[in-house]
Amino acid sequence: MTGSDALLTTLRSVVTDGHVLTDHDAMAGYLTDWTGRWTGSADAVVRPRTTDEVAAIVSACADAGATLWLQGGNTGLVGGSVPPAAADNPAPRVVLSTSRMVDIDEVDTVGRCVGVQAGATIDQIDRAAGECGLAFPVDLASRESATAGGVVATNAGGVRMIRHGNTRRQVLGIEAVLADGRVLRRWTSLVKDNVGYDLPGLLAGSEGTLAVITRVLFRLVASPAETVVTVAAVRHVEDIFTLLDTMAERGLTVEAAEIMTEAGLDLVHDHGVRRPVAATAPFYTLIEVSGTGDIEEVVVGVLDEADVVDGVLEPGPARDLWASREQHTEAISRSSVTPVVKLDVSVPIRALPEALAELGAVADLVDHPCRPILFGHVGDGNIHVNLLDVPEDRVEELTGRVFGIVAANGGSISAEHGIGRAKVPWTGLGRSEVDLAAMRAIKAALDPDGRFNPGVIFG
Ligand code: FAD
Ligand code: MLT
Ligand code: ZN
């Protein structure tokens, strides 16, 4: 019996009823990421139901010297959730999927929080909160697949970031299985609790390199009573910030502030989504606001006074207006002849106009035709740079060009998606040697054998 066979026997004794997959076809969906760029191989995909089962799987993998790739909804965009292609290293490889860990506890309406298992989706958590008049402050277009564990592990941003902050800010408590199989549990709804290091905060953004997140205690927020969504066509990026400032001055709360371009809207329209405004302009913004009184009238007033080319508005949730923004990822992915080069950067707000112009022209810097499409969370200075039709042998060059522009503008090479495997060669653009060494020391302390997600963040 090989080491791998012995491990499979142990895994099958831990997770029964056919949830240890070894058949190639059954495993396929777990071995390729959402973008189609990253695909790999594994000896097994294991789908535990409980924290105890996760702990037993991790212990069995430790005993067998196996490596583990941690996976939630597999919507990550940086290649962090799937193993690489088979390597010389003979160590058994296991994908641990949280797809069956979907319990959601009763919502605590007084403490405004909810405990969930790691595989619960963002949509499921928000629905549970909504039934109690509350809302889950993390929201992304991948809401029906992205999981609690995934958004915490990536410290996801999303469309409500401008209002409520990133996912780390929503984590009150966490339960996680460490690399030796022990269970770490910090579970308190206390908002003030300063006993030592902020381990839940450390696991947020750890991209599955430090521990398996099994449960999360999330903060919830009040649902805004009334919202209005507007899409405006504008000549300059600065016009968007003028709109946002004026709305805030008039007492409105900005719930979301997004940016799109003509090329992106055209593509989304080609894929069946109605254009929100007829006029054409270099930029479009989608802004959602909340407030009291006749907020629709206030928004109309702001649009009338502003120098916008065109504008429409609807009372929230205005899913059709949102579709023009949220369908970008799908439409872009389906339009590129090669897997899209998806880069997710941020720059200081003051540098945004210049950086957008430079990023939009990045294709001119290389002697290969590729189509750049930019969109993103403008209020956070976060631009998603999507490069379509890039041949594989030009990916590194173009990525380097984009990151060069970002670094020169004082920005970050990863605003929200993380490093994964896609951006490992460029971490030095965002972190000093000392900083990277401190991160490696944390990895070595918590996962000394490099069992979890090898190759992610550190290469
Ligand atoms: P996965 O893709 O399965 O994994 C992502 C990373 O987390 C991997 O490194 C994995 O190993 C790790 N991980 C997953 N579960 C666990 C766990 N239980 N314990 C430890 N590590 C774990 N991202 C944003 O930030 N903002 C957006 O607005 C946004 N919009 C998106 C829209 C679309 C249409 C798509 C396809 C993606 C979008 N994303 C966005 C990216 C993605 O949805 C997020 O990164 C999300 O957080 C990933 O969740 P997941 O459950 O799919 O995680
Ligand atoms: C988004 O904001 O829609 C995303 O982060 C996904 C993407 O970059 O495509
Ligand atoms: Zn985003």
C-alpha cells in the first residue's frame, strides 16, 4: 500500500458517504479555478461536514506528509484555491472543500452578529440576517458561491467596502484548525477585547496559508431603510468625486461607488444587459445612497447641478442598474480568447485620474494587441484591470507593466483579491524585505511543514 493509499483509507474513515472524491471527473470542478487560468491535480478532494472532521483530516495529512489546498466557493481570482499541476514532489495532495459546512446559527439581534460555518455563502448569510431586519456588510457579485471562509481568507472587499470596511472588520470571532490538527477558537461578541494578538485579524487575508477556517462569528449591520441607485455618465473621474462629495454634503450616506468605462459597458451590453444610460462618455459611475426623507429628489438635484453627461436613478435595490456593473466579470471572461489577465490594484484617490489614463493605455506599451477593460470600486481607489486576449507568453510582461504604473503612483498590487499564486513575483513592490521576512516567520511558526496552500503568497 502506498502512502497515498493509506491516507485515502484514513480519510474515508473520517468523512463517509462518498465525500472523499478520487475519480477524475468528480474532482475536475475542484481542480480548475474560476478564471480557467489555474488548473492542477490532486489525489483526493475531501468534503468534511464538521470541525472535528476537518481536524481529523489535517492530522491525517500531517501524519502522511500530505499537502492540503483549502477551497470554499472557488471564486477566487488569483489561483489560490486549486493545486498546481503534478510536480516532482511525491507528497500526496488533498483539496479540502468546505462545500458541506453550511450551517448558520440563529442571528443574535441584540448583539447584531451571527455564527456561521465556513462554507455558508455570502447570499445565505445575508438572507439569514435580512429575515431579522439586519444585513451582512460583505457583498460581492460572486455572493451565491463565495463563502464565509473564502471572504475571510481573502479579506474580500466588495461593493459595500466604502460603507462598512473590508471583511476583516466584520470578523468578531473565528474557529480554525491549525496545521497540527488542534482547534483554535476565539469566539466572543465583545467589541472590546484586547488580550494579546488579534488572531482572527491575522487569519483574515491569510489566503489559506496559516489555518483552515471552520467557523466565523460575523458582525451584522442595520439594513438601510431607503436607498437610491444612480448611474451617471461623466467626462472626468474627478466628476465622480464631486458627485460623491455633494451627496455627502446633502446628508446622504454613500453605500457604494463604482466606476465603469464605455468599453466595459459595451461588452456587458453585448452579453444581454440593458445599457443604463443612452449617452456615451469616457466614464460611468454607479452610486448607491441611503438617507431619510425624499432622497430621490435630493439625488435628482445633485445630478441636475453636476456637470454629468447623462444620468438615471431608481429606488434600490435596482438590480437592473447593478447588473450593468456586476456582469462585467462574466462578460469579460466570456469575451477573451485567452484566460483574462485579472489584476486588482488600488491607488491613492488623488492619483486615480492619472493612473486610470496610464492603465488604460498599457496595451500600447507592448507590441501585442490586447484589450484592456477597467472597472472597479472607485470610492476605494480600487481599479480592476482586465487584459483580454493576452497570449500566455506575454502575461508576465503585461502584468509587470501594470504593476510598474501602480507602484509609481503609490498604489497596491492587490486591493482585494490577494496574492494567490498569480502575483507572487511582485510582492516586493508592495512590501519591504523586513515585512516579507516577518510574514514568512509567521507562516513558519503556524505551518512549519508548509502543509497549507504551498506556493500561495510566498511562492
Ligand atoms: P475560494 O476561491 O475557494 O478561495 C479563495 C482563497 O481563500 C484561497 O486561497 C483558499 O485557499 C482560501 N480559503 C477558502 N476557504 C478557506 C477556509 N475555510 N479556510 C482557509 N482558507 C480558505 N473579491 C472581492 O474582494 N471583491 C469583489 O467585489 C469580488 N467580486 C467578485 C465577482 C465575481 C463574479 C467573482 C467570480 C469573484 C469576485 N471576487 C471578489 C473574488 C472572490 O469571490 C473572493 O475572493 C471571495 O472571497 C472568494 O471566496 P471563495 O469562497 O470562493 O474562496
Ligand atoms: C468585482 O468587483 O466585480 C470583482 O472584484 C471581480 C473582478 O475583478 O472581476
Ligand atoms: Zn472588486
